[in-house]
Amino acid sequence: MRIHSILVLVLSLGLLTLAPAASFAQGQDQLSQSAQLFQEGVRAYEQGAFEEAERKFREALNANPSNSDIALMREMAGWELIFRMHRGIDGENFRRIAEYLVARQRDIGTPERATPAQIKEWVRQAVIDSNFELRFRAKLNLSNQAGDLAVPFLQEYLESDSQERNVNAIEVAVFLSGQATLPLLEMLDSDNEQLRKNVAICLGRLGDERATADLKYLVETDESAEVREASRRSLTMITGGNAWERTPSRELFVARGEQFFVNNASMIQNWQSRWLVWRWNRNVDDLNDAGSLQKRQVRYFQYNESLAEESAYNAVRADPTYGPAWSLLIDVHLQQYMEAESHLAMPGEGGDEDEKATIMKEVQNKLLLGGPAGEFAFYSALGRALRFNKSYVAIKALDILSRIGTPDALPGPNDQFPTGRPSDAIIQALSNDDRRVKYAAATALLKISPLDLFNFAPTAMTELAHALSEGGEHAVLVISDDLALKNQLIPIFETHNFIYYFASDVDEGLLRAKGFPNEDLLVVDYKVLSSPVRQQAMEDQRFVPVMGGPVQSEVMYDALQRDYRTNNIPIIVMAAAADLEAAKRSFQGKRNIKEFIAPDDASRFDEAIVVGAMTQAWNDAPQRGPIRGTDWAIRAAETLEDLAPSSPHWQNRAVVIQSLVSNAAAAAEGARSDDVVSASMRALKAIIRKVDDLAMVRDRVLPALHVVVSGAGPDDEGGSKASEIARGAVADAIGEIWRVYGRELYRSDTYEALIKNLKTMNDHESRMNVSLALGRMELRPDETLAIYSQVRTWGESPWSKGTE
């Protein structure tokens, strides 16, 4: 008998004691049609009749269940059954059904929570009460009303000298299933050997693959033989063999972090929508403090990146020399920044303005942390962003590479592609389907190497020329997998000089819409909305169910409306004559739906009608500012300006350098404006790249620049009076000197001054200049890790004890 058969029976009895489940006791005769169908599906699933179960589940969800119906369905299944479905053990369609149920939690709202006092008492009953029925009811209450919040209260019993209490506490953790995994993983950082051993046993019993990296790390590093042995046994239970022995923990941490990074639903089981992240904290100033779990609430759009960050950081701690771990951290921080920027721009997101400012300050801090990792880590991060179709992350990585990239890293003029270098990623970006990525890559390449020839330079120049030609063309995104329809539309688009893109299904369409260059018009083939969804809608927190038709059209429309990048795109729906009325019903009353078009009897769409509808849709759309291609034209022009030959007064370079340095020195006394200092430092960087005079730079230039960044501002007695913007510009120039001359010009006092600036500055761009300057010094991995570990908690939102 499957364990879930027992659980469903228990849930049927135990849910009578829970307030949210009162409706379950009203009897099947009072259940809605959708709830009755779902209940039949649960029974079929528990009996192993999976085809019947899938059919019932789909019928139930296609019956348009209400929020209360969804809540009841979740109770009928129980978290353990949903967890099993979520992992796709019995088929991919069950995973999609579970995803849909989880996603609808946001519509239902957060269920009633037990108080800390209640949770503590239930944990006590579940661990030490002599009455079996009372212990079991306590575990049921913990599973349904506490979840991961119960784990901190288990600590004292997992640390206990009593074997009976250890065993009972482990059973409670196992009963909580996947809800317990993430806080348990944090407990492995404890100094208490007994706690680490029992948590390792818990994780093996849970069978959760998310635990493999942490357990392997214990096998590699833990000083206790008992803990290592417990971890080995648990790894074998989870993996079903000894395959884990061949993969180091650093690789397992990165693999898990990448799954969090792409928001893999089977890895992120946030059943009760609390969006809690966990961390083990030990007060290092108190030797008697054994440590405790701490929790922090984050916004839903920050959740998967918070988990990915912790995995990547664990990989770096396991091996500071492991490049993929650093590049994953960079990708995570770039995505954190881009997602926060987009979500907080949406009406109603992020709370009040103070809360939004706090969130943005935190993600800006995170963005700084990649700088010390250096140029090649950003190339690797770019490669991952391209691999996972993260256009906005790729563009941000390219922007930073345009500031810190070096010509030596690029393929030579005679190198064949791919070369095996990390910088291959920037060449790959030149041919990306998203034109913004291509333009960003071309811009970065020409800024990195404005004078020296490199492989694919003609391609970069061509893309910049294309960028300059971007002006007023309208862009159309068509979501259709109908080849005949595409063949009809392409000549129309080309005749009228429209930029056009095609996506074959809703998932790809949503992804492309959010990376759409001009955001002008979306054309949807209604037939696509009746096709089964093949993959999760990336970059969106809702999950698309397995069914098509009205449900899928609603999900697609809702996903477009919730993102500021897509919520004003006008939409035209194309449908066969037989489907026209159904299409109109699906989108009835929706804003931005401009027109419905059907073909004639020969299944041909009239060109005049199509163009007229598109033109009218553009004219009716709200003003959204200049077309984005214009911005790329400006940036491309600025990049081409950098290609101008050097000044004919090059023989006077020593005098020029002295003047530029004097401007920086004057800034230390507050006697130069930020604009003058910034322009001077840009010029100094350009000249430093061509100067081969170590003595002058070491004895005259670097000491003067050091004075500007010394101290942390005017409040430091004897420190620099330069503004943050001026100090950031000077730090940028110092970074260029370090890049050109290497560690030979390393000054520990300058290094410490930059770290202090990084901590105390408020201006984000200036702090970024400091961060990237540190990275251009080619720090050792241990130095990079020291900076990262110190800086990662600056400005972080507050944490609270897990038992509060």
C-alpha cells in the first residue's frame, strides 16, 4: 500500500480538527462538481489508476473551480501527495496539475497560521507525549498549520541526549516532508555534533534530492566520523546508490543553485506562500551560544534567487577557486536586480515607497558583490544567462563587461570560434535572437577593444550599424505554430516594413514578450491557446496548467498584465471562423484586446484588414515613450565615437596626465566638480592603457589617486573631501591602473580604503565603480571570498529567530 493511501485516510479524519477544513465535513453531496471530480481523482491516484486520476483531475480543473474549491482540493490531497505529484514521479502531467494548485494559493491568500506557542506545544506533544493518537494529531497539525516553522522547535530534541527524543523528533521532521528540508539544511552549520548527525539522518529519511550537496559537503569536511557516516548513509538512501561519490559538493551546490535560478518548480516547494528563507546564525561573540535558525520574509519575486544565492555561496565556501560558483553568484545578483526593478515598477507591488526603497537598496548591494570576482567570472555568467534565455541578465552582464573587459581576453583575429575561452560567450551573444542582446554584445566588444582587431569585429560593426538604423519600425510578435498562417503574414509584414518575431507556443510567447525590443503589438493565434502547454512559463510566478482553452488564455493574459514590460502591449486575436465566438468569450472585457480577425472561406486573411487592424491598434495604444531601438541607436553612436584616433598632442602626454591627476587631487579638497573629475578620470583611463611608464604611474599617479579615496568622506578627520561620485570615478581609474600593471602596483592601504568606500557610500553607481576596481586587481580566490563574506550582509533586511 502506498504511504499516501494512509495519509489521505488520516487527513480525512484529522482535517475535521482544523478550522480551514470545515467545509470538508459537509459531505460529498454538498461538494461542487469540480471538488467531487477532484476527490475521485485522489482516490484513483492512491489506487494506482493514474490514467483515471489524470482524467478526473483535468475535468475538475477545467470546471473552473472557485478559490474555495481549490482550497478544498488542496486539503483533499494533502501536502505529501502534492509533493509527490510535484516531483513528477508518476508522470509529467501530474507535476503540472500540482503546479497549478500551488500557484492558485496566491489567489486564495495565506491560510491561518498557528502561533509560536501552539507550534511549540504541538512539537512537544509530537515528540514526548505517551499517547500515540495525541502525538499523531500533533504531527498532523504541524504539517498543515506550521510547516517549516516547526523545524526550529525541533532543535532541542534533535540535540537531546535521549535517543527516544532523537528518534521521535526525526519522525516529526520526516512527517513534515519537503517543508522541512530547507531549514534542516541550515542546521547543518551548527557546531553541535549530535544535531548535525540527527539532521543528516532526517534528510536521508526525507529522500529530498535538494539535500545531496550539503550532505556531500559533510562527508568531505566534517570533523566527526559519526556525522560523516550518517551523511554517507543518507546520500545512498537519496540517490539509490553510490553515484554521489563521484561528484564534489561544489558541483552539486552549483547544480542545485541553477535549478533555483531558473525557478524549477519541482525544486521550490513553497506550499504555503510564506516566502521564507532560512539561515543558521551563531553569535561569535558569545562562546556559549550554540546558534539558532533565523528566518526572513522576502517578496515572492525574490524567493528563488534567495535560494539560488545561498547554494552558490555554499559552493564558493566549499572551493573559492571554483569559477562556476562565482559566475552563478553573479547571475543570481544580476537577476535579483533586474526582477526587483521590473516588479517594483508595477502598480501595487512592493508595498509603500519606503519598502520599495529598502528592497532596491538591498538588491543594489547584492549587485556590487560580483565585481571582485573579475572579468572572466562575468563572461561565464553571460554564458549561463544565454543558455537559460535570460535576456535581461545577459544585457546587464554585457554592460558590466563593457566597463571591465580586456582586449587580451577576446579571440584573436585568426582564432576559430569557438576558441574554448570564457569570452566565447560574448561572440555567441552577437547572434542571439533578441536584438537587444546583439546590440549590447556589439557595444561591449567595441568598448573593450576600440583599437585592436579581434575575431568577429566586422559582425560587431554590422550590428552597431543595424542599431543606428533602429528608428520608427513597428515590431510585431506572433504567437502561432501554424506554418500556413506564418507564410501568409510574413509577406504582409515585409511589404509594410514591420519587424516581426514568431513564438510557437504560449510559454515561448510570454518569454519573448518580456524580452521584446519595441513592445508594439502582440498577435495571438487562438488555436495555440487550445494546445497543451509544454513547459513552465519562465520569468513568471504563476504556473500554467496542463489544459488549454479558456484557462490557458486567462493565464497568458494575466501573465502579460502583471508585468510592466507587457501590460500595455495591444493584442490582436486571430481565429478560425468556427472559433471566433469562443475567442471573443475568452477575452471578453479584457483591456488591450484591440481586434478579432477571422479568415475568409478560403482560410486567407485579408491584407488590408490585417494591416488596418494593426495600425489602429498602434494608434489606440497608450503613449509609452520612445521606441527602445532609438536608445540603442544613441548608445551605438557613442560607442563609435570611442573609435576616433588618439590626440595629435600625444607627445605631451606627461603634462596631460599631470593635469588630469591634479583635477583628482583637487577633488580631495572639494575643489573640483563631479563632472570635471569624472571626465578627467575617463581620459586618464584611456591614456593609461597606452602608457608604458611604471615609475611615473607608481610614484606620481597612484599616490595622488589614493588620497582621493582615502577615508570614507568629509566626516573622517584628515580624509578625502571628494564627493562619492568623484571617489567612484577615481576608484575606476585605480582599477584600470591595476588591470594594466597588475599586482606590482598593489597597495594594501588603497585596497582597504576601497573596501571602506564600498561599505559607506550611498550612490549606487559610485559603489559599482569601487566594486569593479577591486575585481580588476586580479584578487586571489581567498581575497574575493573574504570581501564577499564581509559585504553580503550589509544592508540586508532584518532576520528574526525561527521560534518567534
